[in-house]
Amino acid sequence: MILKGKKGIIFGALNDKSIAWQVALKAHEQGAEFVLTNAPIAMRMGEINNLAANCGNAQVISCDVSKTEDMENLVEKSMEILGGQVDFVLHSVGMSLNIRKGRDYADVDYKFMHDTLDISSISFHRLMQTLWKKDAMKDWGSIVALTYIGAQRVFPDYHEMGDAKSLLESYARGFGYRFGKEKKVRVNTISQSPTKTTAGSGVKGFGDFFDYADALSPLGNASADACAEYCLSLFSDFTRMVTMQNLFHDGGFSNTGFSYDVFKLIENKNEGGAE
């Protein structure tokens, strides 16, 4: 078991479609102990308690990631529950109010945008700053956040989340340097394929883009299950010298410019529309 004896904190397990949910199940299978956390509104849905029961009755702590006091409470209580410093942390948090409200990128509500950045990006800095100040990470520990290639490329309907993910990745480099130099802790982001999570499916045109990415990628889209396995590899001791990286886990999408399968997909959709 590659995580036997390791302890951590997992953010963002909303339901069984969530990547964080799959990470928790697999981390438990591999011998890890951890605390689960999500926003108060997500906690009220109750599904995370089912996950906790399937993970050795893991403790669940509510945390509004936009509030420093909540983050401090989470880290302090996690250290109490787990008996000290932690080995790994997963940040799997993202939300765009402008997308939810159907606002165009050229007509955003800036209060909504501020909230988007605070929840989806600044929360990662807030998390790492709290871990830093509380000296909560063990030497050679690992901090991982989930991101998307919309940080580097324009996908119109991905909207302000592209900006948010770009900022998130920058924080991984900035804090990754400090954590590496001072505490021998790794910080990385995983740029995942389009995935049929609750959040991802809420983006306009997601179904069509999911099919496009699957057709373009030589290996097809990476599943939530496969992403969870990749996360575990970064939590493990097998990747001790990997840090400050944005790691593409997308079946080759990020390096592929052309595929005949995309043309076949378009032809099939056009034929279907003509009937």
C-alpha cells in the first residue's frame, strides 16, 4: 500500500462524480488516514457523510474556503484528529458565479468575479499560507490542486474560470518554491481532462467539448478514477522530487494539434443534425 501510514486532508468531495471522492476512496484503500472537508452548503447535502463511512469513518470538518478563520480551524482540528503534521493535501475546489448566472465574459459582474477568484484560486493560497504558519506539513509532504488547460488556452464558455485556474497554477509555483526550500514539501497542480463532475457538467456546451477532447486525445479523456490514481502517485514517496509543476493528465490532449477522429465526430454530428 503506497500510502500506508500517511495522513492528509481532502477538499471538495461533493458526490461520487467528484474527483476528490475517488481520491478519498483510493487513498483509504492504499492505507491513508485523512480528514474530509467541504463548504457548509455542500455539507448539508449529506453525501460526504456516506463517503466518510466508507473511508474508515473519516472525520468531516466544514470549511468555507473564503474565510481564513475557517481554514485555520480546519488545519488545527485536522492535526488534532490525525495526531500531528500531515503528509498530503488535495485542493479540489472551484466555482464561477458569472458562469452560473449566464453572464458573458465581456459583461461580468465584478463582485461575482471576485468571489470566483476567492473560492477557486485565492483559497489555494489561503490554504498553503495556513499550512505554512501552522507548520502543518511533514517533511517531503505533498500538496496537490486540480486545474484545467483553460488556464493556458481560450475556451470561451470556460470563461473566468480560465483566469482563476491560471492564478491557481501561479500560486503553486510561488508557494512551491518556498515550501521546497524551507520545508521540503512539494506543490503541484494536475491539469485534468474534461470530466463529468457536477461542476464541469455545469459549463455551457460541456457535452460537445467533452466529445471533442475525447476525439482529439490519443488516449481519450482521462477519467475521474484515473485522475485519482495520479493524485495518489503525487502523494506517495515515488514522486519526492516533483514540485512546482503543472502536470497534464489529459490523454495527450495538451500536445495534440490534429486528429482525423475530430473530423469524423463533426461529420457524424452534422449528419445527425441533417436528419
